[in-house]
Amino acid sequence: MLMANYDTPLLHALSRRIQITVAETGRCLVTTPAELAPLKALGDEGLRRFASSHGWTAVPRLGLTQIEFFSVHLPRTAAGLV
């Protein structure tokens, strides 16, 4: 089984943006095609592993035209999910 490479420059930059946004607001919604492309390329399992490796949960929305990340360490109310 091939392991996804989570250390590409684009995924590294994207993970940094997600990390900052989640820390500030409790969630990050990725909607731009340039940011969605490498996440879609990971596939479902790869996306879950990528998110988990950073302490997030990834929730695909609207047929993968958006992906929402939120911290698994924040209470759901703090992340605005209730």
C-alpha cells in the first residue's frame, strides 16, 4: 500500500494556514481550487490521515467543493459546531 506524502511544499503551506485559522477561530473552511486539489489527491483515507496527523478532523462538504477542518481537541461548542 502506498503512503501519501504529507510533506510536499504545498501541503506543508496549506497545513500551516489551516493550523493558524483553526487556532484563531476553531475551524478552517478550504474552498479554493488550488488548495482543494492536493487534498482531493490524497483520497478519503489520505485526507483523514492528513487531518489526524495534525490533530484535526476533516469534513468534506458539498461534494468535495469544500473541506472543513476543526480541532479534535476543542469542545464542539468552542468550534461553533453545536
